[in-house]
Amino acid sequence: MEKLKKPLIFITIIYALIYYLFILFWSTNTLGMGIVAVTGPIIALIFLGVAIYHIKELEEKRFWFIIFAACFSYFIGEFMWVAMDFPFPSWANFFFNMFVILYSLAILYKVYMKRRQYGSIQLFFDSFIIMTVLTTIMWVYFLEPLLQYETSTFHFIISLTYPAAHLGILIGIVMLFVSYKSTFPPIVLTINTAVVFIYTIAELYYLYQAIYDNYNYLSLITPVWNICVILIGLSSFYGSHINVQSPQEEKNQAKKVHSIFIIIPYLSLMVLVILAIIKKEAILGIFIGGMVVLFFIVIRQVITISENRTLVRQLKGRTEELERLQIEQLELKEAADEQSWLKTKIAEIATMYSGIDNIETLARQLITKITPMVRATYAVIYVKDDKGIFQKLAAYADTRQGDIGASSFHLGEGIVGQCALENRIIILNRIPKDYIKITSGLGSKQPSRVTVIPAEFQGEVLAVIELASFQSFSHLEEMLLQEVVSNLGINIQSILGQMQVRKLLQESQALTEESQSQSEELQLQQEELRTINEQLGEQYESSEQKSKELEKVQSILEEKVQQLERLHLSGQKN
């Protein structure tokens, strides 16, 4: 659509020049004048058709379609006006009225769909009030003289309603444009405001000339209507951008406009009062006009009251909604605080578990930590040993004698043993008189509630906690206890596993040390054997040496014996 803007502006300018050239130089060419006159609204319809085809938004398309219907009505009126040789009044004026009415409905639709306010309807009633005042003035000064001449009822109605409808509705449109600037794109607002203003001036001039039969269709004002309609069609190509005002700017603008429009009905009545003073002979017509104005004022006030009631209902609904949201926010905040408290306490207990390497320390620290958290007064924790007996490992607020709670329970024995057997929470609300008493420096009293909770791991109960308190636990405290005991079984199993690992590690270390000791003894024995071997080696070498010496001596002796034998033999020969 951007590429079409400049050619369309050029077409509009060319059409205006051609129309004025016909009026100035070819005024005798009646057929040409008629063709040019009818061509204007056709051009506007073409502009609007192309724009509607390219517009994607449904509401915007509907708005321009209503404008298209208004321009089509204008085209019919223009065609009839030219064909009937420019009469007044005639059926052409009826279609011109329809053009203005449809155009105003399009503006009203645009404002209502964007704003959804009763203010637009009130503005139209303001325009009706102004229309009534103008009709009264025209009746007094222009239309009453027409009654002296014979005329048809249709001509009289057109003569009466044409100026009033045009002027009143056009003024209403101007007020709508002024009131809802942010509803329309800047160029569309500027073009249409200027068009309506110029169209209104042209209508005033035409009305004055037509009433006294002085209007000439060759007047330079004749093309103005067609040019205005073409400009309306041209403005449809500039409807893509809207200046969005801030809420504060819209509020300030609405206050200014409302302060101006709120006095319009009363100024209209003042005008009629002044007119009645000036034209006393037309007091009846002025009185009728005043009654009509009052009627419109009453309707306007009824609409205002209805709007106020609607606003009050909406305000009440929003107030109730805000109260509900506030209650929901408070509930969410309380829930968030409870969850925060729960997570904080769970984190504290979880942090406590780190560094604990034996069951006794775990039981003592846990019972010391959890008991005041749930507002309990006495507490005992029993942990299952290797023989399956639940031994008392720690107590909260215990006496020196350690008489809070029995020392141990077998599975199924007493409430603690039954809790472990059934693996469920047991709550006692009716406490016997001879039951344990909670004592302090100020006195003693029986608890009103005893809660026994099992801690299990993979279906096996490893510990049981018994709590005594003066009041019932809250839902949040019960959730904390459930979270704690659910983790307690895991931690007990983890510590037992660690203890087993440490035991195995100690046994392994003992075996390693024993093996190392045996290794050292073997090494010492090896050293002794090595020394003995060395000694034996030395003795062997010494014996070998002696053996060699003996062999040497033996060989010497054998030589000596051989020498002696030879000497002996030689001596015998001699």
C-alpha cells in the first residue's frame, strides 16, 4: 500500500484540477460536467476497495467497509443530483444524509470498539442537542417562511432534516475526533477532521444559497464535496500506525474534553432562551425546540446514570476481586511462610546429621532439636538393637534418675512396641491419672496428648519416638514430624552402615597389622637365615681351602714317596 500513496495523491490532484477546469472553461459541456461529478465518488470507492482488500485486521476492515457504504450512498446521491439537474430538496439529499449518517456510524463503531465507552454515545447526544438548536434557529429564520409556499411533505421533511442532520452529526464527528485522538492514526485523524470541517462549511454555504434559490452548480464550491469524499477514501491508505498515548496523557485529555462537553447541553438551552427573548413571535417553535433539547438531555443523563451504575458494578466487582485476590495472596503468603518454616526446620535437622557417627549421639541431638520445634514438653527415643529390642537412647527433659520412659521394649510390648509392630502413628488423647506428669519449677501437670511415631527404613521400623505435650500438634508440626521420622530411618540405617564399615575396616586394619607383624618376623628370620648361610658359606670356603691345601700336601707327599721309591729301587740295583 505504501507504493500506491503517491500515485493516489496525484490522481486526487489531477481530478480536482480537471473539475475546476470544467467549471471555469467548459461550463457549457453539461455531459462532461456530469461525468466529472459522478467520477469523484467512484474514485473514492476504488480507493476504499483497494484499501479494504489489503487490510488484514477485522475491526479495521469493518470500519472502512462502513465508510465504503457511506461513500456509495454519496455516489447514488451525486448521480441523482446530476441526473435531476441539481434540485433542492430531492431524493439526492436523502442519500447525502445517509452518507453523513453512515460516516458517523463508522466513526462511532471505531471509537466504541477501541474504547468500549458510553462517552461516544453521549457525544452523539450532545450533537443531537446541537442539531436541535440549529434546527430551531433555522426554523425561525429560514424554514418557517417556506410554509407560506405550497410544498410536498417529503420536500418539507428533507428541507427540515437535511441541514440539521448534516450540521449536528458533523459537529458530533468533530467532537469524537477531538475526544479520541489516540483511537485514529495521526494522518487519518488530520485528513478526516479537515474534510469534515470543510464539508460542514460547504454545507452551510449550500444551505443558505439553496433556501433562497441562489445556488449555482457552476460555483467553485461544487467540487469541494467530491474532493472531500476522495480524501476520505485516500485516508484509508494511512490507517496502519496509531500514536499510543500514555494512560496519564489520555486521562488528562479526557478531563479537558469532558469539562468542555459537559456544559454543551446547558449552553444550548441558554441559546434557545436568548433566541426566545429576541424572537418572541416564534416562541412556540422555540419552546418545542427547547422541549426536544430537554428530552435529549434527559436521555443523556439516563445514559450517564446507567454508565455510572455500570461503573459502580464494575468497581464493586473489581473491589470484590481485589479482596479475593488479597485473601488469596494472604493465604499464599501464609502457605509460603509455613513452607519456608518447614523447609528451614528440616534443613536445620538435616544439617545436624552431618558429622554424627554413632546412634547415641544421633538420638540425643535429634530429640533435643525436634521436641521444642513441635511444642512438646517430654520426649523419648527408642532405637532397635541387634537383638530386635528397642532400647531407650535419649530423652528430653529427663530427670536425674532417668525415669522418663521405660528402658526398653520388645516388639509388640506396650504402646511403643505396638507402634513398631504396626508401623503406624499412635495418638493418646485420654491420659490416665497415674500417667507421667510434666514438671517445671512452678508445678506439674499431666500431658493432654501423647504421640508415638515410628521411624522405618524399607518397611523395617528402626526407631520409635514418643512425645508428650499439653496441646495437639498443628498440621505444620505434624508434617515436620513426618518429614523428620521419614529421614530418621534413613540416617539410622546410614549410621549403622557406617558403623559396620568401620568395624570391618578395624578388623581389616587388625589383620593388616597382624600380617605386617608376621611379615616382620619372617623378614627377621630371613635375616638370621641369611647370616647363617653366609657363615656356612664362609666355612665351606675355608674347608674348601683346607681341602685344596691337603690335596697339595698329599701330592707333595706322593711325590716324596715316589722319590723314595725310586731311591730305594736305585739302591737295590747298586
